[in-house]
Amino acid sequence: MVDWDARYRAEGYLFGTEPAVFLQRQSRWLAPGSRVLCVADGEGRNSVFLAGQGHRVTAFDASSVALDKARMLAQARGVSVEFREAGIEDWDWSTGFDAVVGVFIQFAGPDLRARLFGWIGQAVRPGGLLLLHGYAPRQVEYGTGGPPCAEQMYTGDLLRAAFPDWEILRLADYDTEVSEGSGHKGRSALIDLVARKPG
């Protein structure tokens, strides 16, 4: 079990202060002023970016240390994000957001992940979007970020099965160089999903 408070206590921002490249490229799918939920958002780099684009953003994380840094980042960037301290099993998933964003939320094993994907699907309003970004199984060989467990990684087949009736707008599995703080650095095996919930 990762002690996230301890990891986030290190000086600076573990994953940097700039958003994931995935989010920079794929946030174009979001309608102006969308109501967005960022899941397990850590130190706020992604939620703060989306707020800077004019979206109404709620972000939660289980680490109070990470959230303190996220609030400082939002203040420094002059944006407003509703930050909440909660774990995924404590979060109220009943609210229908225009979009749910999950970036490197691969702390969950297969059973918990199945439940998490169900909760995420519930939290997206009909016609809304899911933007999900993570590692593919070969990432374990690269060792440049993420858990050392292939079963916690994503495949295209897994994601299609998890969201079977959704319209796939982007599904890509690729390798690239990543430089996101000290936490994600080097050659990485990535997978992107952008999908629209049936409306």
C-alpha cells in the first residue's frame, strides 16, 4: 500500500505542475464551461489546468498533503477549484458531471478497478464524456512510473469491455517519452480513452 501523504511530502510537486500531455491535447472535447470531476487528482496539476480553461472543476484525493499543494497551485494560477478530501470508496458518485477525468489512477487492482469504472460511469451525465489516461501492461518493463503490477494497467479490450455502450472518440495505445516531475519520467507505455456516454 502506497503512503501517498509521505510521497507528496517531498519538496516540490511529485508529478510536476503542468497537466498531462494527454489532457492538454484531449480537453478540446470539452464544451466551454463544462462541469468536470477530476478523480484522485493528487497535487492538482490537471484540475488547475482545466479550471484555467474556464471549466467548473471539482477534484478529490485521499491525501491531505497533496490537496494542500493543489490549493497552493490553484492560488498561484489564479483559478478556483473545489478540492475535496476523499478516497474513491468514500466519494459520492451520484452527481452527473459533464465530464470525468482520470489520469494515472491505476492504484486499484482488478476488483476495485471494476467498481471504480462503474462509479465513474455513474458520475458522467448522459451524453457526457470520460477522459481516461494511464499505462499499458508493458509499462512494468519500462519502470518509469506507475505500479509494478501488470494487472493494474489498461488494455484497449479492457476499456472497451468496461464501457461497452459508449461512443469511442479516441482509444490509443502507444509509447512515448514522458517528463512529468520525478514521478513520471522516461520511456512510457501509455493508453488513452476518450468516450461519450450514451445519451
